[in-house]
Amino acid sequence: MLTNLQQQPADALLALIKLHNQDPRADKIDLGVGVYRTGQGDTPVFGAVKEAEKRLVATQTSKAYLGPEGDMGFVEALMPYVFGKANPTMDGRIEGMQTPGGTGSLRLALAIVRKAQVAKVWMGVPSWPNHAQICADLGLAMQTFDHDDADGSANMDALRTAITEADEGDCFLLHGCCHNPTGIDYSNEEWDEIASLIAGKKLLPLLDLAYQGLGAGMEEDAYGVRKVLASVPEAIIAYSCDKNFGLYRDRTGALYVMMAEAAQLPLAMSNGHALARANWSQPPDHGAAAARIVMEDAALTAQWLGELDMMRDRMRQVRERLAAAGKVGGVDLTPIGKQRGLFSIIPFTPEQVQAMRAKHGIYFAGSGRINIAGLTMGNIDQFIAAVADVTG
Ligand code: LMR
């Protein structure tokens, strides 16, 4: 029976890890999957997380099940960072649950959207490829609009038109910060407008926040999410700790739901719990427990936020260095300087992407998305020279 299956392509982004590993050249560069790298090219465990893990191992007395909601101490400790210290539950209208990474959270969020019989999911493209993959797997109808303009800024006209064309009750998927794959974020003024347009049209916002702290700062990066939540009765937030706690393979994330009234939360969360049970039963504990220990301890929290500051500063330096190169061969690197987070897109043709791999040993997504953190002061000139060579 199983030969009835149809062959599936390997995930293009994850396949890059293997392609890069197989390349024997010593000076190869990996700008593929989104992991942070230091100036030495490593992806170390955060110092604060390492210390939290030691304490976890020393004090944990049981690994008995916690339930589909996972570690609620973790879920609640994260809320002031996401929703603001002043009113982290929005008067008791927000509740959350732990999920296996941001993908687990998006899967639950979109499964809830489907169960709620939402007709369509709108998203700006390009988007993170897994957004569309999850929608397609769930059989959700999708509508797309252009996220970016040719000049490397957000295409607000396309977004306004999309909101005009959307039907009341449609889901509108937005990247909270550090847009993946373009690095093109909305300004605060643009978020103000988006929040009021979404509220006016009675859309259901789904906010994907996977890079908080990697853009302009933990508080700054939450502006859009908080603005939208302050304007609408209901929203879903998919959160990932993969990047801002460096917990990637420990699969640490959370799903939050905001309802119009606190009394409606059990309805929403019962669906989240039931869907989790049917998918993975319960999320993996280790990463969430370590992140909770960090957030519960003032000294570890300060260490964690300091580590995040360092990551952000390093990526800012790389962006400035690329932008300063200006026009390189046939492409303009200047817009990269004003973009944010781990990613930017360089408009390579498919042939140029292949030439960067084959001739120069430089690996990045077929869309032309580069991981800014894969560049260091040691390899950035080599990268710029290769861009000049293949696009010139
Ligand atoms: C990425 O876009 O590279 C990351 O979010 C990792 C992933 O799971 O795709």
C-alpha cells in the first residue's frame, strides 16, 4: 500500500545543511538555514541557558508528564516580554501553552483557524516557506500579496489592497519582526495603520514572532504585536524561542490566544490542548524548562539579554558593512543596511544562486535569502567579491 505514496521533495532550506556539509572546500560559507553565528562562525549555547541547564539537571526530580500545555511557568514568564510588563495578560484575555518550537505553534494556530471555519489565510509573499506548507497540509485556502517593493522596503499599497479585498473573518498572517525571508519590517507608523485597518475590517490576526530581540531590541520588536492586540478583540500569536534563546533543536515555543473576553479563553484553549494531544500529545520539556529558569532569575535574565544585545550588534555591523559596499556587480546591497534580523534577500537569478554554490562554495536559499549571521569580518570580503563575480 505504501508504494501509493508520492515522492516528496526534500525541504529546500533544510537540504542546504547537507549540501554545505558535503562541500570539501575549506573556505565554503553557509548562509542557509536561520541559525545565529558568532564572529568565529559558531552557534554556541547561550551562557545563561547553559547555566540554567546545569541548575535544571541538579534540581529536577521527575520527568513525569506535564500535560498538553507543557511548562506553564515558561509560558507565563514569557508574557511580559511579548505583551508588555504593564498588562501581560491584557486583563486576563490572553492565555498560552507551550509548543514544540515556532513551527508547532504555527501548526496549532492554523489548525485552530481551520476548526474555527475561517475561510482564508492572507499572507505577504515571499514568506517563510513553511507558512504555505502548513496551510496547504491543513487544506486552508490562501491568498497572497506582495510583501516588499523593488526598492527593498515594505509594499504598503499591496497590503492595503489585500485588507480591502479580504472578507470579514479572514485570517491575516503577519511577521511580528525580522521578516523572514526579506528582513523588511514595518515601521511603527506602518504598524499603527495596519492595526487600525485590520480592526476596521474585522480580520483575525495571526502574528508570528520568531525573532524577538534580534531586530531592534526585545521591547522595540514587540511594537507591532502589541499595537495589533490593542486594536482587535481576538488574535493568535505564534512564538519561537529557537533564535532568541538559541534553543533551536530543543524545540521551544508557545502559542497564545487573545479572546474578546476572559471567559471565552477556555473555549479557545480547549481546542489548542485537544489539537496538541492529537499531534504530539505534549511538548518536549527541556528547552522550555531552561528558558523558564533563565527568566525566573534576575542575574540569568540580565546575562541572556546581554547575549542577545551582542548578537544584534554583530548582525548590525555585518549589515552596515554590506550596505557600505553599495552596488556590487549587478546588485545593490544598500537596502540590507535598513533591514532587520537574520535575513535579507539579494535578487540573484537561479543561475547565479547555483554559480555561488558551484564556483564559490557559498550556500543560501534558492530565493536569494542570505543568513546575515553567516557572514563574519573574516569572510565578508570573499562574499562581496563572489557576488560581484556572479552578478557582474
Ligand atoms: C529558517 O527560516 O531558516 C529558520 O526558521 C529555520 C527553519 O525551520 O526553517
